[in-house]
Amino acid sequence: MKTRITEMLGTKYPIIQGGMMWVGRAELAAAVSNADGFGILTALTQPTPEDLVKEIARCRTMTDKPFGVNLTILPSAKPPPYEAYLDAALDSGIKVLETAGNNPKEFIAKAKARGVKIIHKCTAVRHALSAERNGVDAISIDGMECAGHPGEDQIGCLMLFAIAAKKVKIPLIASGGIADGATMAAAFALGIEGVNMGTRFCATVEAPIHDNIKQLLVKASERDTNLIFRTLHNTGRVLKTPVSDEVVAIENRPGGAKFEDIQHLVSGAKGRVALETGDEKAGLIWAGQSVGLINDIPTCADLIERMVGECREYLAQAGRRVG
């Protein structure tokens, strides 16, 4: 498959592994890259910028193919040293950076001065156009179906991808709602040039999370996610579990809720415990509606080859129907 995304990334296939907190580690990134997709390490999964340098080096012992680094920049009372993480990636020779959240112009300029390509992830066409004006090289646009934070506009993938493709000139990557060849083909038909998957790659052999969590993803239907933080105007989509059910209940109680009322349930550290121990009651498990399309736990190589074959067949079938 040849698109502007494969040319930019230097990959055979335009399939990208999302930069997921606690999951975007060397084992998964290398497996995706070795399967001719594009793996991504999550910078803030590493405790320090120095640890990110070590993780990049470790990933290079597992693959000689291209991979990138995700750096998500969010408002925080005690923000991590974002620029130090950026410097760690740049000094390690990373050539593709996936950014999300806030995207300071000075970070873009610094990365581009080092010859780095920037994929910016956003949830609205207006944000995509702003990032395009600020000089990013590609946009990864998230529909409402996605895991994580889908924004407050509540625009589904079908509309979002189609409208973005008409307005954004730089290459577009579909993120959210993609888990198989059929959804990949649909994105391409709308004008997209690559796909980004998070939830689907969590349910693979190489994903560094407990098998109990992978089995939960396989068993879940498209109706088995919860939207949390809606009353706080910071909507997030997570797997439906006792923890997320309790968060929703607290948010919906008479009089509403403050973040302090749910903070004990939603910390990132507790989510990490859930992923690593397999205890769904330990913390939040982030997942998108694409869980409804997940029925097995393949290797990354088998998943990618299957998706590519299915995508080509679905596009060919569509052509025959209207030809």
C-alpha cells in the first residue's frame, strides 16, 4: 500500500499503533514495526526523560524498522518536564513525533529544526486546520468512538473523517473506530491515507498488558464502554467495568460532582495496576467502541496482514457493486 503516510513514515503499510499510556512500550512498538506498520513509544509511560532514552535504545534492539514517540501535552497542576522528554526523543534520533493535547509552536519549531516529522492528534476539524497552519506534517483525527478523550463535539468517525478529508490538505490518519479491514477500507473511501489503532493493538499477543484485560476486550461488545468526565467537560471513553460504572454514578448523582469526588477512582497509577495485574476493579481501562469488532488475540503480524487483505477485498467488493 502506498500513500503519503507510508512515504512519510517509511513503512509498507499505513497502519499506526497509537501512543497509549502504559501500553506504548518497546515490546509492542517493535512488533508493529516489524510487521510493516508503524510502532509508537509513549514518552510519559517512562518515569523520566532518561528512561525514555533507554526505552528508545531497547526498542532498537528489537527492530531495525522505523518507529516514533508520542508526547501528549496536557494542562496539569504539576506538569512533567515536557521539553526534557522532547529533547530525549530528538537527541535519540527519533524522526517521527506524535503529539496530542496542547501543541506549543516552539515545540514544533524545535522538532522540525531537527528534521522530525510531526503527526498531531486532534478531535475536531477546526483543531486540525489550526495544527496544519502551525506546520505539522500530518493529522491523526479522533472520532467520538475512540478510546481516551474524544473531545466535546461528539462527532462520529463517519462525519469527522469525511469532512476533514475535504478541508485538510496534509495527510490524514483515521483514529477511533478502526479495528479491521472493513473499517480501514471505509476510512480510505472517505479520503483518509492511514489508520491509527489503540484498542485493537491492546488485544494482541505482544501488548504488554495482562491476559485478563485482553480477554475482557475480546468479550466486550460495542455497548460495553462508558463515557466518564462528561459533567467535567473532559469526556473520556473507557471500558465498562465496576470502576467506570462507579465514576458515572457519582457524576450523575443529584447536585453533580467535582473531580475530587472521583479522583480516588481514576488515577493513572491505578489504571496501570489494572493493566498489569489483570484486576478490572483496580482502576480504569481505556477502550473504544471498536471492542465490538475484536474477537481474538493475534500477533501484530497476523493482525496487520489480515487487515490489509480484508481492506483490499472490501474495496474491491465495493468497486464491483457499483461498477
